[in-house]
Amino acid sequence: MKVKISDLKPNPFRDIAHYPIDQSKVESLINSIKETGFWDNILARQTKNGIEITYGHHRLEALKKALGESAEVDIPIHDLSDDTMLRIMAEENNDLYAISISVVDETIRQVKKYLENGHPLKMMTIPSLSHSGQTAPFKAFSGLPIPKKADRRCSIIALQIADWLGKNWSAIRIYEAILRIQDEEGGNLDRQAIESLPSLTHGDQFRKVVKKHRLTKPQQRRVAKRIMEKNVSSVGPNIEIEAIAEVAGPEKAQEKKSKDLADLIVDCRKNSEALLNKLKTLAEYAEDFCGPIYSKTLEAISLKTNLRLVRFSIDKILGKEKKNETKKLKA
């Protein structure tokens, strides 16, 4: 259907304030449109408010700049429900921006809000999800299916949202997004700080550290800035070291780091002994393990991958050790 670009409206579930347009993406799309033309890769629906697109908001901005708002484009128009509009938006966000904290959180914010409107949250007693034979109340969306199994790592709400969105959205990822949103809305988490972090794992660990050390918003922004500048890994202790340095000073942070390292060395030593004994036994079956029966099983493939990662880590540790020894000899 031929549609004037100026008549196209955004998906009603896309909050521009929380999920702004990335101008670098728009510029890239403008170049693509000018070089190869526009393909009908925007899906829309006709409503009383106008023609609403399901996805392609960056593409729409690019069309306005590349062709002008008065130009017409040919796009498919379908009869799409609100459920479908939201699910399609969530699926595109998952496909293209799965590691972006801002996009994941905004998607879950909109889905949770939408489901609450049609299925108000209620405290329910769900015997099938109780532990030790005792029934306990759970907060859940009324009218939506109750998961058959509980997961101690996340809430019933997160499991219901995951079921509603489909298998591509992990309940754990949804639950962490809900916790970040709750902490932000409660005034305890700075949105600018957490959205500056490079991954969802960083965001998860950062939220926990902020809560543990009660970081103020200015402190959160400074810690987040140092995490990015130092390329701090997403491992919890590394992020916590930066938080301790912020609230207690560099000396306390170094004390914590030294203690954690000492404890880690002891733990690794104990586990390495058990692993070494098992690997010695496996080595005796190396010919069978590498043969046609076992080598292509999922367990064997997974083990080989893990062993390569172990070897990489060992090489890195021993490589650092050799470098330090060389420095001492030169000194």
C-alpha cells in the first residue's frame, strides 16, 4: 500500500523518552537507502490514530531525511492486535539489541505495563509451586498461565512474561530487567550510569553492588565511568572493587582485592586437584573419547570447548607469570 512518509506513526509501545533514536544508525540507513533504494521492510497497521509501524523506527527517520516526509513508500499494512504489535517490537529488539541494557529494560518496562493493564497483578496461592509441601502466596498476573515449575532464580512474574513473549526471551534476563526498573523507579539506581555499561552482565552486577554499598547517584556515575575507562570485566568482584574505592578509598579497595585473590587461589587450588584427577582418568580413555562414538556427542563437544577455555586461561596466567619473572631477572 502506498503511504505518505509523514503519515507513518511509531509503535504506540515504543517510548522515545526511554528509547531514543540513535543518529549513527539513521545515517547508516540513509546511505543504504540512497545507494540501493527502499525495500518494503516496515510493517504497519491502520488505526483510528493513523498508520502505526511495528518496527523500523530508525528506518522511518532515515526515510524522512533521505526522501522527504512528503514522499510515498509502498509498505505492507496488516490487521495487527496490540498483543502482536508489542510482541513484534520485543522480538526485533531481542534480535538486534539483545545486549543493550537500555533496550532490554525499556522492552520489559512496556511489556510489564501492558500486561498489568489487562491482567492486574495479584497475590495468589499456588500449591504446585510451593516448597516443602507448604503453600505460599506469589505475586502473579491474573488470567495468564501459571508456570508449571518455579525457578528460584527469578519471579513468577518474569516466568509469565517469558512465556508470553516466547522462547527467545530468557526469564532470568527479564527478571534482572524488572529489578533494575524497580530500583530506578524507587530512586536507588541511576539510569544514566547503568545504561553506560557495556553488557547486561555488567548491569546485573552493578545493580547488586549499588544496593550493597548504597551508592548515591553521583557515586554510581563515577563508578560506571571508571568501569568503562578501565575496561573492567563483568565479574562481580571487579565491579565491587571500584565501588569500594569510591566509598572507602583506594587502600580499602586494594585490601578487598588482595583478600579476594587469596581466597580465589585457595579455592582454585582445591578444585584444580579434583579436576586434575578426573582429567588423568579421562586421558586414559583418550582414544575412545576422540573416536566416532563419543567425540560428536553434545557432552563431548561441550567438554572440549570448556577445556579450550581452561587452556586459554592457564596460558594467560602462566604467561603473566613468565613476564613477571623476566622483569625480575632484568632488574
